[in-house]
Amino acid sequence: MKTLPLQAVPKGHASRPTGYSQGLVLLVDDDEGIREVLQEIIQLFGFSCKTAENAVDSLRILGKERFDLMITDIKMPSMDGMALLREAKRKYPDLDIIMITGFSTDYSFNDVVIAGASDIITKPINLEEIEAKINRVIRERYLRKELEQKNLQLRSYLEDLQLTKDRLEEQARKLVGAVSEIEKANTVIERQNQKILKANWELEKADKMKSTFLATVSHELRTPLNSIIGFLGLVLDDLCESKEEEKTLLGDALNSSKNLLFLINNMLDLAKIEAGKVDIILERLDLQEILEEVASLLSIQAKQKNLYLTQKSDKVPPVYADRGKVWQILNNLLGNAIKYTEHGGIEIKAGVCGSEFVEIEVKDSGIGVPVEQKKRIFERFVQADRDYTRKQMGTGLGLVITKSLVEMMGGTIRLESEGEGRGSQVFFTLPLYREEQDVEETSGERCFVGFQE
Amino acid sequence: MAKKIMVVEDDPMNAKFFELTLKRRGNFEVIVTEDVDQILHLVRHGSIDMIVMDVSLSNSYYDGERVDGLTLSQLIKKHESAREIPILLATAHAMKGEQEMFLKKSGADGYLSKPVIDPNEFIKKVNDLLA
């Protein structure tokens, strides 16, 4: 038995830091005596310890179990400790290895450390040193493992965080998308609200207009009825002073009845226009001929009031329009002109206007139209804010109908007047007849035109 | 002496009807006018006993502005000397609520809707207002 190169005996202080599990140590030494003593000591420190007597043996044992630490002599026959260190580190990089070196070795400390040793113990072996070094290596090993564990955990946390982050980003993206969808939807809703508000406002306006219309209609029908009923009553009750007066009153009642009929017809016409139930039959019309016919017919009425009615145009080109409606328009306009003219007379003129229209002008020297009413004269029910200073219908309705008819045939109408007492001019246009319309003309083009606001 | 009634009416046929009816059925003296200056003069100095006033007027101006029968009634009622003259609104405006609105707005004393179906009732209304 060789003398142990020991300097001190272990003194019961071989407790390991709490919290470490039992470490497993492989002790490699070719000297059986040293092996036995060191094994005992290491076990005394609290570690499990197995032994091997050479490098080959030790590599075999390392292959069977997981060791925490190998303590090996550097000087051994055949394969030396350095070769073992390198081979073991190659196979088990995780294994801690403490090298025991003597005074005469071929390797420097640096060589040993570079080769991967965790520590070096020099002979003669000091027990406190070996205990401290084993403890330090084991502790560092555990700390390292813990650290690795924590690192793994952290990495996994990090991965989780990354996943969460990705999910959040995805959700954020979706939210942004959803927000923009909502904003879009809001815009649509907002726009629809606006439309509803507008429609509502228009309905209210239409409703108001209808009420005004009803009130006006009621008023206009009642007015001639009052004189009709009144005059008939006077005649029936024999309250006339003479036969002549009786006749006059009956004639007045008849005229009022005719006015009433005219009014009712106008209102029916307007109702038809409003309901879009007016048939327009477009065809080639000899406007010159129509103007002459209308003028000669109405000049009788004009003569009764000592007014002249002259038709001044010549060779007016044909138009593409509805015969009956053109008659109605001219009749309305000339009728108004005669009605509102006391001195002078009425002129009709027509001529080509641009490349597509003929413009017809009806000019009178009558009472004219106040400037502020020029625009409103073609409006239907007049303003909602009703005052009672004006008869709102009568001829007014006729102009509304006239305007609608002109527009249904593709024309426009306007009124010019220098003011009250200074006469007025109404201009309206009708589309020129063109050759290519011949094809459509066979039986006249039938349009079903609604009234445009 | 016959009571003097002023008829303010813009429709010539209606004016004629009121004039004849008041004269023949009520033996009143009748003045027909729609001229505001003349109306305001007559109510102060013309010993007018009553006014039959149309509401829709088309040819009556006051201070250059067109006035209706409601405004005209207000103007008449403003005059100390004319305040006591009863005004009967005679109108073809006969929609629901118009009677109340007209009377309130004009300060007039009575309301008659056109057409006048029963002339005797009209004359009675006039006499009631004159009483």
C-alpha cells in the first residue's frame, strides 16, 4: 500500500450546500490505494463515488450512467489523463472533470484548462482543497444547470411572449380593420341618415304644399260659386229691378260657371301631370300653320276687348311635338295675354333658336308681372308662408300646366317683364323636327312622361 | 235712415253679389271699394255703420305694400273713431281653423264663409252685428 499523499484528515465538515441533489462522482486512478482512500473521502463529503482504474474502464463506466464529476489522475499507463479528459469531454461535454496532477507532468495548467478541465488539484492532495474544489465544481454545475433551466424557461417564456405578441398584433390588425369597417359603416349610416332627413324634410314640404294646395283649391272653387249661387238666388227671389238686370245676373252666373269649369279642368290637368298620366304623342308638326290657326281663333276674343292680335312669323320650320299640347300651350298663353291686357294688343313671333329648337314668343302690352314674382309665376302651390293678398290660382295654374307641357316635349319656358304695367313676354321652345325622326314618326312616338320637379 | 255698409272685395262678381244682396235683401246703403286710402277715410268720416271685408285682396295697397283683409281690419281697428264699426269677414277661406285664426289676427267681429248659401242668414248676421 502506498503512502497516501494526504495532508489532513477530513473533519466532519463535509456537508454540501443545501439544495443540491446527491452528486455522482467517478474517480479514476491506477493506484488502487489512492482510489480506495479518495473514494472513502469523497463519500464522506456526501457524494456517491464510483471508481475506475484506467481510462478505458472509465469511459465504459461513463457510458452506463450519468456522472456529475470525474476526478482523474493525469498520469496513468497506456491512455493518460489528458487523453481521457479530451475523449470524455468529446463524448460528454457536460461532464465536469477535475484533474489531479503531480509535479512532473508533460502538461501545463493552461493545457489542462484549455482541454476542458473544470479544475486542477495538485499533489500532494490537501483534503480541504479537494473538498472545496469538488464542492465548488458541483455547486457551479448545479448553478449552471439551474441557469440553463431558467434560460430554457425564459426562452419558452420569450417564445410564449412572442406568440402572444404575434396574436396581439394580429388582433390589433383585425381591430384596426374592424375600426375602419365600423367607420365605413358609420359613414354609410351617416349618409343614409342625411338622406332620410332630407326625404323627411321633402315629405314635410310636400305635405305642407298639399295642404296649401287644398286650401287654395277650396278657396278658388268657393269664390265663383258664391256669385253663381248669389245671382241665381236674386233672380229666383224676384229681386231684380228689370228684365235686363235679370238677364245680366244670369249672364254673370253663367260666366262664373264657365270660370269654375275652366278652373276644374285646369286642376284635373294638373292632377294628371302630377300623377304622370299625360300622354305625349310626338310627331312632325307644321308650326307655321298652327300659329296661324290659333291666332285667327283667338283674335275674335281679342277684338271683343279692342285689342289687336298679330301673328308676325313666316315660314317657321316644322317642330317635333304633340299637336294637342302645343294648342293647349298657345291657347293658355294667348288667353292670359288677352285677359291681362286692356290697351294695345298681343304679338306672336317664332324663329329658329340654335340648332335644335324653335322659340315662340307671346308678347303683350298688358299689366305685366312684378319683378319679385317673375320667378314664382311658374310655381305650383306658391310659398308655404301664405298671405292673403293674392289670388294664387286662376291663371297661375294655367302657367304651371303650360310649363309642364313645354318641358314634357323637351322645351323650356321663361317670362320677361319690365314690371307692373309694362307688358310681358313669354318665350318657350320646341324641338326642331329632323329628317331622321321620320322613322319613328309612322304612328307618332308615344311617350309616357312623368312630371319632373 | 238706411244703415251704410262698406263692402271691401276685389272680385268684381263677388262685390256685385254683396252689393245687390245687401241693398235688395236688407235695404242697406252700400259702398264698394278696395282702395285703402278711401277705406280709411270713410271709416273716420263717412258714417259707415258696418264693413263686409274680404280676406284675399289683390289690389289693395298700404304704404306701397299689398295688404289683405286681415291687416286692413287691424288698421281700421286702430283708429279711435273707427274702432266701434263692426267688421264681418266674408271669405272663401273656409278650411278648419281659419275662422278662429282670422278673427284673432284681424280683430274683426264676425266671420262668414263663401259661398253664401242662405242670403237671409247673411242679412241676419249683418243685422246682429249692427244691433
